[in-house]
Amino acid sequence: MANGRLEIPDSMFFRNANDLSLQLIIAVTQLLFLLYQRQIWARAMGMLGMAGALICMLETAARGAFIAILLFIAVGLALARRRTKLILAGLPAVVALLVWLAPSGVFHRLTLYEPEDVTRFSKRHGASRAGIATAAARAA
């Protein structure tokens, strides 16, 4: 863990916590397949795998991955057959479990917008705040 974020330092692909969280989101979507199997053991393995991937994803403290998971849950709830049952029973249980298992610094980072992010970017790439704002305006 560097800077309180989960990452794999000697990995060619996952040195950055954001890259690791992206791969974990892909794993969650692939493990969703197991939840639609008839065998109980397959469903249990899917749920355990998804829980582990979500916990590790939260430990990466990647804000973009957190937003992607929220969108994934929203789309899943919108397309679910038993939407009311999922909202009333499943959602509070999942939220309580994630709050209980996630490290305390994760939610601070997920809800924090640091102006230093722009300063750090500008120092690293030699850009000014005005130049970054102009580039962002052009892209929009």
C-alpha cells in the first residue's frame, strides 16, 4: 500500500491503483455470471468473489471506480425483476457490509476533491491551472 491505497508495486500492469481498480470492476462484472447459475455452490462462489473484488476495489480508493460501481448498481437495480425486494433487503445489507469492511481512509478519499490534484498534475506535466482549465473547456 502506497499513500494508503492498494496497489501491486512490482506488477507490469497494476502498479497504479486506478488500473488495479479497473481490473477489479471487470472481475465483478464477470463474476456476475455465476449468480445466474442453478447450483448453490456456484452462486456462493460468485458472491464471495464479488465481495472480495469490491473490498479490494474500495481499498484502491479510486474515485472513478467507485462511480463506475455506483452506476453498475443503479443499472442493475433498474433492470432487476424483483427491484423492490432488492432495494429493501439487499442494498442496505451491501452498504452496511462495505462500510464495516472498508478501511476508514477510503471514504475520506472518495468524497474529497483535492485542488492539489491539479497542482500535482501541473507540476508533473509543466502546465498551469489556466492551461488545464482551457484544455478542459475545449474538450467539453
